[in-house]
Amino acid sequence: MAQEKAAETPAAAARVPAAVASLRTTSVAIDGRITESAWLAAPVATGFIQRQPNEGRRAEHQTEVRILFDAEAMYIGARMHDPEPGRIARQMTRRDEEGQFDYFAVELDPDLDKRTGYRFRVSASNVQRDEYLFDDNERDAAWEAVWESAVSIDSSGWSAEIRIPLSQIRYRASEEPQRWGVNFFRRRLASNEESHFALISQLQRGHVSQYGQLDGVHIPSASRRLEMRPYVLSSGYRGPADPANPFSDGSDLNARAGIDVRYGLGGQFTLDATINPDFGQVESDPAVINLSAFETFLDERRPFFVEDAKIFDFTLSGGRNRIFYSRRIGRDPHGSGPSGADFRDIPDAAAILAAAKLTGRTNRGLSVGMLASVTRAEEGRAWFEDSATVSRFLVEPRTGFGVLRLRQDFNDGASTVGVIGSVLQRDLPSSGQFDVLPRAALAGGVDWEHQWGDRSWAFYGYVAGSHVRGDSTAMIRIQRSSVHYFQRPDSPRLTLDSSATSMSGFDWRMTLEKRRGDHWTGSIWAAQVSPGFEINDLGFSSRQEVLDGGVRVSYREITPGRIFRNYNISASTFHNYSHDLLEAPASRRQWALAHTSGAFSVNANAQLRNYWRLDGNLTVDPDRMDRSATRGGPLMLNPAAVNGRIGFDTDSRRTFTFGPNFSFERGTLGSDRRTSVSADIGFRPASWLDLRVTPDWSRSRTGAQYVGSTGNAPLAATYGRSYVFAELSRREFSFQTRANAAFNPRLSFQLYVQPLLSSGDYLTYKRFLEPATYRFESFHEGTYAEPGGEAGCTGGQTCVDADGTRHIDFDGDGAADYSFGDRDFNVRSLRGNAVLRWEYRPGSTLFLVWQRRQADESADGQFRFRRDLSAMMQAPAENVFMVKLRYWVGL
């Protein structure tokens, strides 16, 4: 499609604009008005360039910026010219939230390393947002600074004043004038114009590396950086009481206090230490129904681990896999208590005794992150009805954690080399009670990125290793876990070693990528995970051993045309193979048996002239072998399938927004089928109120859902065990609701509610017949009977008794060979949060929090909306009320 040519693009792309800072010699009041003599004497930075809607053109509405410094702070004054001040968008939001408003932002690269920086943004309603920028293209929105701002609107547009204390950023003190990297950004919502002082081009990967220059920075000595954040927290719990349970009277009260201390070691490093740290979560984790063999990944929400967390990132192949997963620290206890107890009281999490972090960056471009933490030995209580006694038992041993991350920049920030090391050490009791856990777990790795050709090309990757040690019981558990399945009987390379007391492995990935171009970009990669790679004591990985490779090609157009403002189309394919391929790499049959995952995908997204956005994808999955379907048994064929998604979003600037999505999956050989419809609906009836609902309805039919296995009726073809599956019909409806009210930039109220109704009806039960196929023997439903006093079925090979126990008669002799609780389920869950947040002084916040949980379960399996909704609303409620006061002191 022919596109309009954008004027000025070559010149705009070539120039590197420069701004000049001045020394503040007279007073400046932060009131949003740029009228003081210090401002009027300062040099002006202007000449902004559009990024949206027409990249490279001169901004239609110009911006003027002035910069001042003194020994303690940096000052920015910005004038945003606008001939229609009545159209300046002033939506009020909570601090750090996105919204539909005009804004001005300044970004700083004090080290001029072209990889790291700081972003300070203020809206036309004086709502602040700050972020730490790293790896040139990544952002850490959890970074929080204490700074001042004010705005003013007049007949010529609006203006903003910002004061950033030097104590809030890392920089290098020098007697000589310095040059920093800098950029300024403006958004004008009415015309959807985004303009930059130094253009951050959509055609080039990287953000900080495209900054302009700031000259005249003179900071002869580092400012003192000492912050203390004492807090007090009080919480109360109300929930259902169980008269027979001495540990559950339906109420609980708790109070705690502590302090976080941040101390600047010169201008470049920060030490964070805590006493009785605040690890409370203001927002609950979402409800999840997980029927897979793998653990659910949950985002970190605790303040200490969220702040300055990005320095510790070392991500691996396969989604969210990473060497360091901070939610392992203070996790839910492993122990469950004595089996004969009538009631147990177990803590929700292991208490963290202390934690400390050191983060920073040297003058020579070495980024450093160190973290250490200790959790105490946690005990639970058990009640024995017969003897009317309470006993204590260990549920989690004392554990120490440590992480070290180093990363060195080269080549003017275009290249990096980094290392990471992590260690976990458990103080296991001599009783052997926790021998199922490794005594020690170590992991480490090296990662790199090299860019050349003006950052047009990149070669990046990592090599990681792991080592765990402990009793043979722990090693057996790990080898049998879903990440390994060493016991799989048909694997020619994997064997379970019952005498092993340690295990080691490695993981690597390398990628060659074309990152820059007017239209074409792409990448090619290869990766491997060895069978013994295990990091789940302090990291997160659900990736089994694999040989991996893939390629991607993308085409994009950013110049507006008659229909589209911009669009992007990409095609990719990847394929994963197990190490069993190496047994006979010349065998076509072995390639098929080792093929565990793969896809051919096409993705497209486009923005229309009216600012609506369209996106969709179509994926074809070939036949693959599933190593997890039988939960450690032989391979099972995962039949070929087609899946796709299509959706659109209306103009986000409007009062009412609508974004529907439709997705589907269709498998061959009667395997999986899924249909899902969802929508994101937003409504802003006033500038201070934002309402959003996300209804989501899905129905699916799983062709073979794992149920269990038994050796009571051995089947020779499946190595002496019978593997039972079932067709599973699922229905699920959720209706996430959010209401955000911001009364002013410092006072806000947020409400989050997640109702979830889910059902699972296990239909036809069947037995897996032959490895590496999708062949089953289906069982007809019969009637429960007790011929000769033994459980059995008549008229079919499977039946359910009055207690809800399902029986299966494999050989048809009328006697049950395998029994288990019927798998049908209904889950009705309601989770909600209400948070009143008041920043009563800069950096100091009062939280009033209400958390509510309601849950009901049954084994009906049928989805009936009214019944399930009524059951959810009538389910017993658990309420938690919290008051948290945090006070910031900067010295």
C-alpha cells in the first residue's frame, strides 16, 4: 500500500540535539510558573520532533525547556505551547498510573552510558510518575523517587516546574563540567501528538542510546543520600469459625513495625537494609485454576523485592523462567504436619528475619547488585482430639539466600557482559523430616549482548548452570518432578539414579537479530537445556530438557497511509526436540519421537486512521510428543492443531473504550477444542474517575486430561501400568472489575474485584493404549454394584458410587481394579481489594486496605450461571483489614 512520505525524517534522524544547563543563582519557587529571573536567563532547548502521528516531522505544538542546577538539586522548567488551552487533557490518576492526559517528561542518563537512566513525568494535573531505565530499552516502573513538581495552565498553554533532588539519582561528582544524556517528551492528547527533543525512532531498537546531550552540568561533590522509612502496620482478620478447631475462632489481630534504610555510598551506590521488614502485600494474587503438571508463576508484589529489582534479572528461555525468583524468599512452608492430627495451624509464609541489598554502578560502567536474606525456622501447631493435646512441629527450616549480579558495559554502551550467582542454604534437621528438600542449591550464569552497525545488528545470549545437593530422597523427588521425569520408561537417555546426592545441569541460548531498518527486521536463535538443569529452589523454570531453534521475520510500516497509520506483520517458526534425538539423528522416526514442541505463526497488528488498533495471529502446531501428559510415563502424541486470535481496541482517548477479543483452538484426532471471548471495556464519566471491566468467557473440550495411573491392571504396551485419561469439558467465566478514583494527585481510591466461576465435567474415561500415539480404550458408563461384597460395575467398565468415588474395571470381570475420587469440579471464587492511598507528605503514605475472599467448591461439574453465582455470593467470607503508615525521612 502506498504511504505518505514523512518530511524531515533523514535530518531528524541524523541530528543529536544538545541542551545547556545553568547554575541557579537566584531563588526558584516550584509553583508551575516559569517567571523568576533564573529561568529567564537560562538557555532554551526547543525544536521538538514528532514521533506520533508522523515520525520525523516538526512538532505542531512546540515546547521550550530550561534547566538549572545547584548543589542539591536539578530544576526543569517546561513551557508547552497550545493555542487551545481548553483542550488540555487533565485526567486525574493515582501516582505512577497511566491515563489519558497531556504530559511532559524528562529523562536523564547521568553516566552517559547509553544504557541506563531515569524518567520523571508530570501530567497537566500534576500527577507524577517515575521510572528507572535499564538495558537501553527496558523500564522499571516500581522505582520510586521523592521529588517536587507543579503545573499551571494559562491562555498560551501550560507549564511545568520540576525539582529533582540529586540524592534521588546516581551520578558521578566531578570538579570539571560534565555532559549527561538527556531527553524531553511531550504528549498532547487532543491531536494524539507525541514529540521528543531527541527523536526516539520507531525504526531503531533502543531508547537511552537515542538521547540528546546535556552540557554545563557541574556537580563538584556528591550529595548526602540517607533515607529512612519507618512503618507501622496493623491488620485484623474475620472469617468463618470452626467450633471443633481450636485454631480457628474466626478472628485474628496483628501489629508490627519496622524500618527500611537507604544509604548512598558516594554518588553511585545504594545500600538498602531492613529491620523487621515490611513484606505485606496490598494487592492479592489472582485466582487461578491450574490443571497442568507445572507450577503457576506469580508476580512479585512485595515492596522490598520490587524496588531496584531489575538489576537482578537473568531471564532464561521459555516464558518467565529465570535464575532468581524473589517469591522463593518467604514462600509458603513445605511441611504439612503429622498425619494423625485432627487440625493443623500452619503459617502462610516463612517469616523473613532480615534482608539487605547493595545496588549501583561504577564510573567505568560496571553495574552491581547484591542481595542477602534469612528466613527463620517456622513451626506449626497440631491438635489431637483423642488426647486433647497440642503439639508443635517444624514446617520450614531456617534458610539463607544470596544473589550477586555484575554487568559490564563496553563499546559506548552497545555491548555488555554480565554474570550472576545465587545460593540457597537450608538448615535441615537431623531427624530427616525435610530430607526431601535439597540442603544447598547453587546457580550461575554469564550473559552478553553485542551490537554493531549503529546498533542495527545484535548477537546476544547466555550460558547458565545449576547444582543442587542433599539427601538421595531430595534428588529422587527432583528427578521425578514435572521439570525432569527421569523415570519415563521409554526414554533411551534418562534414568532415575536413586543413590544420587547431587545433580547438575546447564542451559544456554544464542540469538542473532537484525534490529534496525526502515521495514525489515528478524532474528534466528538456538538453545539447549540439559536434563540435570534445576533452579526451582531460588529460581523459576518449567522448561524440560530440550534442543531448541527458531527464526522470525518482520515487516513494519510507520508512515501513515490512506487506511493505516502504521502496521506490523511478522512470521516465525520454532521447534523443540528432546535429547533423545541424539540417539539416532539420521532417523526420521527419531526426529518425530523427539519433537516435543513447535509452531508456524503469523502475527499482525495495525493502527487505523481513526486510532483504532487491530491485532491478530494464526498458529499451526504440527504433531508433537508430550512428555508430561502421562506425568512421568511414556510419551503421548499431541495431535496437530490450529489456533488463532483476533481483536481490536477503540481510540483510548475517548470517554468510552471497547476492546473485544476472540480466540480459538481446533485440534486433530478429536483432541483439544477451545473458544474464548473477552472484552476490555472502559468508561471515564469524569476526569477523576476511571471504571473498567473485563468479562471473559471460555469453553473448551480437552481430548485427554490426565486422571491417574495404576499398576493393578498392567498393560504391557505402556510398560506395566495403566494410564487413565478423560475427556474434560470446561466452562469458565470471570469478570474483573476495577474502579480508580483520584481526588487529587496525592489522594486516591482503588477497587479491584475478580469473580470467577469455573466448572470441569470429566466425560468419557479411557485408557492410554500405546506410547507415541493418541490411541485410547474408552470405557462405557455403568452402574455401581457390589458383587460378592466387593466394589464393581455392571453394564459398563466405569461407575460412581454413592460417596462420589469412581471405579474402573479394566478387564471387564465386574470387579473394580482402580478407584479414585470423582474429578468433576465447580469452583466459585470472589477476590477483592479496596485501597485508599494518601501521600500526606512527599514519600510518606497512609494505606487503608480491605481484602475479601469468598470461595465455594463442589463436584457437580455442570456450569449453571445463576446457581454458581448464588453459591459464590453465599460462600463464607474472609476479610482482612489493614492500616499501614509509612513515613519518609531524607537526611
